[in-house]
Amino acid sequence: MIPATLKTITEEHIKQLVTSEIWHRGQQYFKRGAVLSLKYDGYTVTASVHGTAQYPYQVYIIGTDYQISHMSCTCPYSSRWGWVCKHIVAVLLAWIHERDTLYNINDEKKPLTLSPNAGTFTFNHINPFTGMLSSWFHSSEQINAYVDMEDTPPKLRITLSTEANERSAILIVPHNEAPDILLRLKDMSGVSFSERVLGIKFLRQKVSYEIRADYDEQDNLVLTPGYLVKSTDNNLIFLSKQDPHCSLIDNRWLWYDNTYAMMEEMPEILAPYFNNEKPLKYSGNDIINFFTYSMPVLEHTKGFNASDRVKNTRILSEPKLGQIDVEDRGDWFYLAPYYHAGDIKINIRELIQLRNKNGFVKKDNNFIYVPDSIVTNWKDIGEIVDDRIKVSKLHYTRLRAEMSKNVSLNEPLSLNEFYSNLNRIKDLQEAPEPFRMNGKLRLYQKAGYNWLYFLYINHLNGVLADEMGLGKTHQTMALLSTVYKDGKLPPSMIVVPTSVMDHWESKLYEYLPWMVINRYYEKGRSIEKDKPYHILLTTYNIMLRDIDKLSKMEWEYVVLDEAQKIKNYKSKIYKASRMLNAKHKLALTGTPIENRLTELWAIFDFLLPGYLGSLKKFIQDYEIPISKYGDTKKLEAIKRIIHPFKLRRLKEDVLKDLPPKIEDIRYCSLTSHQVSLYKHFIEVKGKSLIKQLNDESKPIDYIHVFALITKLKRLCDHPLLVLNTNGDSYTSGKFELFKEIMEEALDSRQKIVVFSHYLEMLSIIEQWLKAKHIGFSSLRGSTRNRAEVIKRFQEDNSCRVFVGSLMAGGLGIDLTSASVVIHYDRWWNAAREDQATDRVHRIGQKRSVQVFKLITRGTLEEKIDNIIKQKAFLMNSVVESEETIVKRLSRKEIIELLTAPG
């Protein structure tokens, strides 16, 4: 012990006993006033110390005139290992600080004399009578002791007296010292015991600590700390720590049934439960935490005894969907999902009803973690009815597409057949032959028409996303011809970019001449029902402007051509399209949409509202993981989800069905500004020329005729070719159509060759390409490094467009890396156009070539096209200049060219 007494101990003595860490922590406790109720009775210093535990620890320090003989603390560190802890250090410091001012123990005391029954003194150390009694009794006197007990656990009341009973003293031994004192007194002479004391037993076998774990009636997990002792019949019994008939004394002795039993050392892991540092009752999520963190350690600890229910309790991870039973009730499906967690099978009703606020389901002795997402996802999909989920056919379709291959779907045979068709796992049933439609569909177009018809008869909508040049317009017309084959139906509406309206109109008249078309564009446009029609053909701008009228109509079909026009979900055009009331919807686009996710969502929100969920959830679940983190699994998932309602074929997929060269005449109209200029030129120059032409006695003024024809042709290309000005505010119907074709081709990753025989038009095209940051090469008559320009276009993937004059680029070069040719303006000699096209469509070309020829409807361009068709043999033999070609025209043909547009 300490080589000092309570009178002489100093801080230096304490430092010799402990580590620097315990010394500093003890100082902190002392300085912050954690030492409470400091008392001194002449031999013992006692105090309470507030530590980190819920209850204060009790510190006992016993001293004699010679030494400090005993120090103890009820904290687990001191009581278990007998260490001098920080709490003892704090009390010693408090004692040093207080002893002189509070107790005056250093004052000299007069010798004490005892008279009979002089008083009661508390006996607080483990060495009975030594030292202490010498100041009360003479060493030569015979001292008798009578030992009795009081309270439970017992304190000892020791009456000391001389043989003649001249002097006496009563010592009270506290219960924590009583067993040690009794053991030492039992063999001493002059000591007698009361019958109650004689009845006290000392158990030889040590008592072990034990914690029992079980569930109560409310399914709370209850830990009961206690002691495993022997009964009178020598059987082991468990005594709870809370049992009022037993008491643990200084973690060394257990008092029970009038017996003292020495304790085994307490396992360190069990100490917090005995010292009230850990809860003894667990509920809800605390049970999960106990089994997750504490049970794995406790179950291998001596003294931990769990019931079978507790031993068999398992914490199971998130359940996995394993099976869905599907019942088809027409427009509604009833799904019975079953989840598996380990060997536990649980249905959706149990998951929802048994799930507690912390997300766990308790089934038997198993706790299954069920995240919010499982419940909310089903609630988002459909209505929960008993143990089934009521969903629409559309929502089940998405669910089916998202389903893991590990999930077993128990579907009716007819439903399985339907989804095999929808996912195009096998060839679809042949649709009826298109009704009174001119021309024949190619094989792949017939397959596309079959798919569109399948969607139609099943009341589903889709997006036809074939690559440009594969005939999305033809497949759509085939579908509409069949839709209107029988009986009267509401009209359908086709919405197109302004630049391709004339193209659609011409195709409808060419292939479905029996259909009534309402060109809903010019002033005086009408949607009155008393004027029956099959198709209302309009533009996006007109739809937006007249949405209040159009949204009140009931449409059989709404077809959006170039559907990427509604890709911006914030735009007015997108919002207007969502207001249209249609039984069926179809989106056409040649632009890939899988990698532009919010655009994809917008198009599908038009076609199948709600199919891709809310925009917020779609961005969270798909756009952010794919666009920001490159999540390929999410990308594959979204492709599976949209696959049933999206059909896209590339030219390379259907090359066998394609002719090597596809020619496509695309029509456009003059803008209002072009119309004014066109009429102005006719008024100023044309009338006088026509008057001369009508008088056959006068010669034809070919110089002025040719000049006016050239000016009108240049105006059809672009107003800037005839105006002495620059500016982005000018455009032409043809240039808008050109941009539509270019953007679709570029989005399809194709290379394009553009021909024009006006250098100024080539410059305008090049400026547009530069503004769009599109790589291009250019070839004109003045170009010197022709080979380098051609090589760059052929070999550089970043060079997407070749821009050339018909004269300079129409002969003697190889442009086979392209697959699209655009003749921006027409040449009188069709053979010369074909020679230019053959720069792309020649040996070495492995793809089908798409050839676009742009014609402005109602102008001399359309009339030149008709002349070329009527005089193909003659025109193809003419190789002279344009002036020479004009001279070969009749007066009537020239007059026709110089009339104002319709």
C-alpha cells in the first residue's frame, strides 16, 4: 500500500502509485468537482464520484496510524482488478485539499479513556483490533468480543469489553467488510457469537456470474443479470441481481439465504450489464442492433445463457423478390409477389403489415430488414389489395421488363404469348394488307407495319425510330390505311416540322389518294366536323398556336414526325402535345434516343404517360447513374423497359432488303418573305418577258429570260443569294428542310455529301456547319489541294460533311465514306446529277445510299423537275451550259417557268 497515512499523504505519494494518464484524469475529476459527500470518521475516508456512468461510484480509503491499509472503488476497473483508478486519485486529492481545513486531524489529541458503554464506533478495516484497539484498551487486558448481526445484508455489531466489564466499546462493521471479519474472528479466543451469526454459512464453491436472455410476452428482448449458486439440496439455481434476498458485496461476496459465497471473477464483457451501463430490455430496432453487434460476442462468452428462442433468432438481410403469381383480369392484372429471405418465404401483405417503423419484419424468430423502397415501389406501381397488387397492363409491362432473371413469373399461357409478341421474341402475326395503298412495302417495312398494327389492336402506343431512309412515312401510311379501312372513325392528326409538311402531303396524295387530307396550315384553316376528312396535317408551330381548339377534338391517332421536337419537357410544344386527346399515339424519329434520357422520358410521357414514372424519380434512378456515373446496368435496364414500345432498325440491319440507291424527292414551300420577293421579281421583269414571248413575231430575249430564271432559282435556295445584305434573320423553306435532313443524318452517325452549283449557297451551308461545330471539308473550282480535302473526308471520322459545287465535285473523285447525298438545288441534266451521286454510290460503297433532291413546291424548281421527267432523254444528252439548255425550251415552257407561284 501507500507508505503514508491519511495524515501525511501528498500528491507525490499518489503519482508513485499510478500511470500519468490515470493521474491526469484523476486531476480532471477533482478540478471539475466530481467528488461528492467527502466524509471522514477517524479511520475511513468515503466519497461519491460522478464518472461517465449513470450512477456515481463509491470510494473507500481506510487508514491507520501507520499506513493507508485499504483503498477500493465500486467502478469495474478497481473492483475487478484491484487497481488504483482515477476515481480514487480524485478522492485522495480532495482529501489532501480538505483535511486541514475541514478535519484538523493533525491537531494533537488527548489520550482517550473509556468508561463503560462509552459509545459506538464504526470498525472500518480488515485487521480486527490491531492498532485501533490499543488506544482503548491496555494490551495486558483480556478483551472479550460478542458478535451479533443487524440488517440484510448483515452488518456486524461487535461488543468489546474487559473481563470485568469495566470498559466496553461497540464496533459496527459495515456489510462490505463483514465476511472478511467473520472469517478472521471465528478462530479467535474470547469471541462469542449470537445464534443468528452462528447460522451464517460460508460456501466453499465460488459463485459465477450469469446473464440470461429471453423474450417477454411483448416480444421485448430481456437480459437478466444474476448469479448461479447452489441450493440447500445441492442443485444449481439462478438468482437475479434484482432479487431482494440476495446482495452482491464489493463484487467479492454474494449474500443469499443466510450464506456468504465468494464470487468468481466477472467476465469483462458482462460487466456493463451488471453495472447498469447497458440496457437490459430491448425493443424494436434495438433488438436488431443487439443481435448484430453484441450477440456475436456474447454467445461465445462464459456466463451468457440464451433461451432457444434467442439462440434461434436470425437477422436476415433485405429480402429478394423470388416469385410473382399473375392473374389476368382484362385491363387489370393482380400480382401476388413473394419474397425470400434465407429460407423464409413472405408475401407482400406480411411485408407491409408486419413491418415496424424501423423497417423490420419479425416472423417467428427471424428479423427481416425491409427497406422503404420495396413498399413504396409497389405503391407507385399499383394499388395494394389484400395480398395482391392491382396494376394496369402498362405498369405490369414495365415491371416485367425490369424484372431480374432470378424472379419466377407464373403467368397464364395467353399472357406469356402476348409478351413474346410485344417483345418481338418471335415474328408477329401478319397484319392485313394495307388498304388501297399504292406501292409495295419492303420486307423490313412490312415487319414494322406488323408491329405498328399489333400495338394498335392492343391499345398501345410506340415510337418508330428507324434510321433515316428506311421509310418511316411509308410504314405509317400503311397503318393509317388499315385503320380507316372499315367504318367511320374520328380523324387522325399528323404533326410535322414546317420544312417537311409538303413532303408528307405529297406522299399521302401519292400513296393514299383516296384519303381526304386537311392541310391545316394556311389562313382560314378549319377543323369543323361538317367537313369530313381522314387526316389533319399540321405543323408543331400551328399545333402550339391552336392547341385550345385541337385539344378539344377526339383523334383516332396523333402522329408526331421528328418527335424529338418535344424532347424538352420544359418547352411549350411538349406541354401542348400532352394536351392532345387521342385513342392512339405514334412517334416517329430517326434520332437515337436511348442515350438522351430526359428527351427519352419526354417522348414516352407523350406516348405512355406514367410508364417511365415521374421525371424526378426517372432522373434519380436512371439519368444520374447513367449520365454522371456511366452505370451500364442502368442503361441496359432502360433499354429493356422501352424495347416493347420502340422499334429501330439501321440500314446495315436490313441491307439485303434495300436497293443500293434510294432516291427521295423532298418538297418544301417558300417562306412568306420568299413569296413576296418571288412575286416582286415576276412583276418587275416577268410580265414584260411573258408579253414578248406571247408575240411569236418577236425573238425570245434569252439573256433576260436566263437572268430571271437564275434569280428565281437562287431565291428558292435562299433570300441572301438575291439580296445585297447579310444576316441570320433570313431563311428559306428549303434551308429549313435541309437542316432537318442534316440533323437526322448526323444524329444517325452518317457522313453526308452536299452539292449545290451556287458558291454563295455553299458558304451559307458552311457557316451553319461552323456554328454547329460540325467538321466538314469543302471543294470548289478554285480549290488547289483537292486530294487533301477528299482524303480528310474519307479518312477523318470527325469530318462529317463534304460540301462541294456540282461542277467541281461531280466528277473524278471518290466519296464512298458517305451514305447520304443531298442535291440542294436541281440541275437541268439529271444524268449530271447522277454522275455526282455516283461519287458516293460506286465500287467500294458497302451501304445503301440515300439521295435527297430538294424542290420548292409551286416554283420554277417544281416546273423544271417536271420538264426533266418529260424530256429525260433529251435533257440527259445535253451537256452544254445552262444558257444552252434554256434555249432548247419552247415559248410555252418558258412562260410556265416565269409565272408566279401558287
